[in-house]
Amino acid sequence: KAGVTQTPRYLIKTRGQQVTLSCSPISGHRSVSWYQQTPGQGLQFLFEYFSETQRNKGNFPGRFSGRQFSNSRSEMNVSTLELGDSALYLCASSLAWYNRTDTQYFGPGTRLTVL
Amino acid sequence: EDKVVQSPLSLVVHEGDTVTLNCSYEVTNFRSLLWYKQEKKAPTFLFMLTSSGIEKKSGRLSSILDKKELFSILNITATQTGDSAIYLCAATPYSGAGSYQLTFGKGTKLSVIP
């Protein structure tokens, strides 16, 4: 069974640009969550999608947005990039919220560098 | 605000040593606590703990949860250089329909030297 895949793996952008990251969950998983990981803040929750609906959102500005498609693939978008957005962006998938014993499996991440 | 605190933040041991990593949490409507190992990129799942006092084991790794004192420990016996990694602890609450949010600690960086 293929794991969670994320594209691209590395990305370099300049301030003010926007970026779109993609995540394909494990086959059969319908919940996708996004996290930002930086050395200073560690792993922080961005948002979670299930059945194409955003179910929860972390404490990030509106420049961070996402969506989920009918095949459960998800994208996140960051507009008007700032230097502080440089981070590893991790996507995680799980079966569904109603399975109380499931867990999240992480993809390899996208390393975003903002210059 | 939900909070997870791990200690120590870093640890250097020799091969063969036994280590104990700590994780305390304050989560409203707590559901479960998870441990992950992160070596380069993707955190890999180790354990999920939902019940107090029941030890989970996988090879040289074991973990237990204390829901009364709100903490968990991860033990690694007979450490090997391949155990060098950042160990992440995360807690998740029960919430309304369709939400699964992990609150992570900052991690413990374990270095095992030969």
C-alpha cells in the first residue's frame, strides 16, 4: 500500500509570491491534515479536511488556505509569502473521524524556502 | 489552549543505555496520546495510547499513559545508533463530527553514540 505522497518535495519562492502544495493520502483514507514544522515552533496544526470540508483550523492567518477534492487529494495554498513561512509542510492522512482507534500517517513533507 | 510538553529537549546516550522520554499534556476532552519518531522528514508512527496503565510494546520500545497525572513515557532499552532521531509526542481530543487535530510537543532529540 502506497504511503502519503506530497509534491513538490522542495520549493524556493520569493516574498510576495504564492505557492500551492499537494498531498495524496493513503488509498482509502478520507481525512487529510496539514502541519507546519519549524525549528522554533515545532509541529503546528494548520487545518484538517474530511469529505471535501474543512473540519478544523489552527491558529494561522488567512493567507493559509486549503481544499480537498472528491478523491481525497488535498492542496494547501499560501499567498503573499513571508520569510517566516519557510518551513517543512507535512501532510497526514487517516481513515475517518468516526474510527476512534485510527491514527495519522505522515507524508515526507514539502520543504519551502522563502527568500 | 491545549498544550503538550516534552522533556528533556535533547539527550545524548551511549549505545546499550536505556532512556526514558517524558511527555505531559493538558488537552480538553482528551482522547489519545501518540508517539512518533522523526529521523529526516516524515514522522513515523510508534504508539497510540488511549487507556491508562496499559503498556504498549514494540521490540525495544515501550510506552505507557497515566491519565490521572496527565503524562506518558516512552522507554527505549538497549539503545542503538539507529534510534537517533527526534521523538514527538502528540495529544488529540475528542471533538465534534469530523475533526482530528494533533497538538505536538517540541520533541526530544535523542543522539545515540557508539
